[in-house]
Amino acid sequence: MKNHPFSLLLFHLFLASFFLFSCGNSNNSGLSVSDIKNPATADGINEQQKANMPEFQFENIVYDFGKVIQGEVLSYTFHFKNVGKKSLIISGTSASCGCTTSTPPQAPIQPGEKGEISITFDSKNKNGEVVSFVVVNANTYPAQTVLTITANVINP
């Protein structure tokens, strides 16, 4: 199959316009490179750098659902505040098992603002004491914060 010159021209025009418009200098998010950069390295971080970073302050990092009937789908919301000096950006969350999902905020949390991470736990096929972790990756130090949920799943 041969390339059509007109199709190839349209493709190159599309690519050129994409790069032209995506590489502009406008910054509508209000974020700077220093907001995103996490200076934590294998060598550590100095106190001055740490003092100028975003920082989580969770109301709690562990939640116990107590006794639940197998098959129940339960939700809990972890509330936090950015008590740091820069915009707090959550780059993602990951759960320790497929029974747990999480929904972090998509927008940066400014200093002094509050945010929340919603957790959903599905007790289907679970039995007994269950512990599940959600790892929150952010531009904080340390870069990962672990949230924990527990439940005592009983058969109906």
C-alpha cells in the first residue's frame, strides 16, 4: 500500500500545529516547575527544602470499617489539608489489592486548602480480618503516604 502525498501532507500539518499550540508559554494552572519538582533524593533532603514543600495533614490515615457482611461495598473519605508552603499535587494512588479503589483530587491543593481521597472497598470473596493499603504519590516529603483500611468480613 502506497502513501498518498495528500494524506502525508495533512498528517505533517497536524503534527506541526499540535506542537505549535502545545508548546506555548501560557501557564493557566498557576503552577511552576518548583511546585512539581520533589527534591527528595537517595541522599535525602535538607530541612530548608523540606520546610518549603507541600505537606499533608490527614485527619487520620487508618480507618476500620468494623464488622461487615461479605459482599458489601463500602466507602470512606480520608480528609486532609495542605499545611505546606507550595501547591500539593497528587500524581496518583495505588491500592494493595483489587478489592480497593481510590479517587484522589485531580487539581492541585493550594497551601491552607483542604482535599479528600475517597476509598471504596469491595468485600466480595473476602473473609476474616482484611487490611488494605492505598499508597498516595505526591510532591511531598516523603513522596509516598500510606492510607490503611481494615475490616472484619463475616459470612452472611
